[in-house]
Amino acid sequence: MRPFCLLPALCLLAAPAWAQFSGGRPAHDLFLAGAGYYARVTPDGKTAQTWRGGNNNDGWLLPNGHILAADGSAWEADASGRRVWQYVSEDKTGGGVYSCQRLPNGNTLIGENSTGRVFELTPKGERLNVIQVPLNKANRHQTLRMVRRLPNGDTLVCRSGAGIVELYGPDLAKKWSQKVPGLAFAAVPDPAGNLYVASLDRIQLWSPDHRLLWEFVGARSGLPIRNMTGLHLLPNGNLVVGCYAYGKGDVGAFEIAPNKTILWRYAAPNRGRDSHMAVQLLDPAIASPNR
């Protein structure tokens, strides 16, 4: 384990005009964590800044202008692309670290797919509050995807291959579990305590008592939407969604209202197969994104 290190600078890319919005535009800049790159895109379609990385599974643009990412390892890079922090899994079977979240106490929540562990990592490299979930022995690549610490201290865990989203309390005991169709990639709660879950071909909203309240299926939308993974719930109730492994002509990210109206769509033309595993609408009013 290397909990902290300074590495040579990443290559900070020039800012080509990748972005293409249709049907409308986002109200604020958009942060996209993709396959080998991370980008900040402006509402007028310009790519303001990009960073290089690995095959990303999770990513954030932090308030200080750094990015936090998980692409097999977890790392933080400053605005110039220089890595200032890194955690590398000792066991990389199935892919290492697939999720990360910087916590208010300065620790980093880690979802380690290779071991099935979810834990807080301190700046000194100590592991705290470890949650152990069963390994997906049929395919170790699909043990974990996104994990999130909620403001009340609960922890959301997406067990991708099992198709299960679990909620663990601050005492680390499992308090809720929901089976979903397909692979469980991302989950985010709404203010009422219901839970949005993205499982590739659809997004569902589940109540605490396991009632399906809402569902959006990409194949029924009339648009080429597939492989939905990243979720960012906005204060107005809309969702910004990122799509994994989308191809030319497909939708790479979009914003959807509760009535299922799609307000804008994004694609990166001429890039071929691409991925936006994580998305973040950079509204200054959102102090701490819950995605």
C-alpha cells in the first residue's frame, strides 16, 4: 500500500472542442470522468480543461480545483495534472479500486473491488470503518462499483455482479438491501429517503419499503441511451446521468427531469467508443455533491 506519494506530473491535455450538446444545454459546467481522460466542459460546448488517467470508474472535481479519481488505484491530482496523493491496492485481482469519495473529515472513502472492502483511508494510510462484502467469485471484476458515504453516516454499497445495493449504518451493520435488474453501478438518495439506482439499461427509484416508485429505461426513450452508470441528483430533482461505453451516435451524458423529459444530451464526436462512468454538474450552489 502506498497511501501518499508525489508522482511526476500527469500530461495536462490541450483543450480540444470535443463537446457537442443537443436538445439544450446544461446550466453550468459539466465534469466528466471517462475512459483515460477527465474533462470540464462548458455549457457552450467548449472543453475548458482535461486531465489524463486510466480506465476510470469514479471521479470528482474537488472544490480546490483538484480531481479525485478511481481507475484501479485511487488518486488526487492538482489543476496542473500533478498527482499529490495516491492509494494503490495490494491485491489488484479484478481491478483494484473502483470507487472513491473525499469525506468532510479529510479521509477518503475507498471501494476496493479486488478485496470487497469498503473503508475510510486517512491521510496517513490507516484503514478505518472497514465493511467487507462477499467477493463475486464468478467474476472478480464485478464485486463492487460505486460506494458513497451519506451525511447521516450511512454507507451505500453497489455490489455490481450480484445486482444488489446495500446500506450500512455507522455501526457497519447492514440495515437495508435491494435487488435490482442487471449490474448495480451507482446509487444516490433523494431528500425523501428513496434511492435512485443505475443498472446499465435503466434507472430505478426504490422506496425504503422496497416499492418501485419510478423507472427510466433507455431502450424505451426513443434515443440511443444505454449503459447508464454515473448519477448526480440536482437540488431541483433532476438527474445528470453518465453512460459507459457509448459509441458514435449514442448519448454520452444527459439530464432528465422527474417527468422523464430529457433536457439536454451530450456526446464527444469522433471519439468512437467512450465512457462517462461519473458525472458532476458544477453548480456553485451545490457545496457537496451526493452523487
